[in-house]
Amino acid sequence: MDAPAIRIKAVYAHLDCLLTGIERLKKAGYSGFTVQAPLPRHEIEEIMYEGQPSHVRWWTLTGAITGLATGLLLTALTHATWPMINPGGKPVVAIVPFTVIMFECTILFGALATFAGMMFHAGLPTYWFDRALRDPRMTDASFGITFLRALPKDKDRITDLLRQSGASEVTTGDDTVYEVPNDG
């Protein structure tokens, strides 16, 4: 029977140390970790998702196509339901006058789908947010890396990588706290 997974949390005082820690973990082949920061930083996203394009763009495209079709159906069915007198042989469903409504529906549905996709891929709202991730320091001035399900055989290797990258504190699931001396 396998040993249960353990939690490992590292606290960083500086962004550059956090970025070093992420790079070292990725080079060592570890991927199941969460990064926390007091504010959004593009440097973190660039390192974490390097070579992985965002899936939100497909939500936007799907929403825009759905909006275009909805706008066409809305205008065509409205015009067909309340027919007007078409002088001079004008078509019943004319695309040119309906373009404005179709464009507006395309933008509206695309924007709403983008928002929904962003929320979905960000995992929001976080009703499942684990207590191990709740650390008031991460919302104030510190940065952090948390492994929720690290293998026990990787514990020493991961904690060494985190300490060598400049973590000010490394905590493991067995409540062992490794204080890292401040060199500065």
C-alpha cells in the first residue's frame, strides 16, 4: 500500500527567489504545485505556463460564433414574425440591416464566454480552497509554493530545492518547519 501524500509549503519574501524556486522545480520534473502571490505577476504566469497557450481563447471563439448565430436568428425570426411590406422586391431576411445586431450579439456573447472561461480555468469561485493554502502572509507581502499531494519519497528532494532557491520557511505535512537562515 502506498504511503499517503504529504503537504509541503515554502514561503518566500522576494519575487526573484520564488521565480528561482519555480524554475528549479520545473527543471527537476515536479509539476503538482500551487503558487500564491499577494498580487498578480506576469513573471509567475510566464514561468508556470511556458509553452502552454491559454484555453480561454476557445471559449471566446465559441461564444462569438454562438452570438453571431443568435443575432442572425433573433433578427431573422423577429422580421419573419412581424412581416413588413417589402417594397421593390427587397428580401425578407436581409443581412446588411441585421449586421449591427449580429455584431453586438457577437461581442456580447464572446465577452461573456471569455469571462466564464476565465473563471472556469482559474478555478473560481474557490469553494474547495484547501486550508493548507490559507496563509495570511500570502495576501500581504510574501509569496509561496505549496504542494498539496507530494509523494513521501520526494519530500527531501523538494524541501532541498525550495530551501536552496531562497525560501525563508519550508513547512512539511508532518508540521516540520525548516527555518532558513537569512544571509542578508
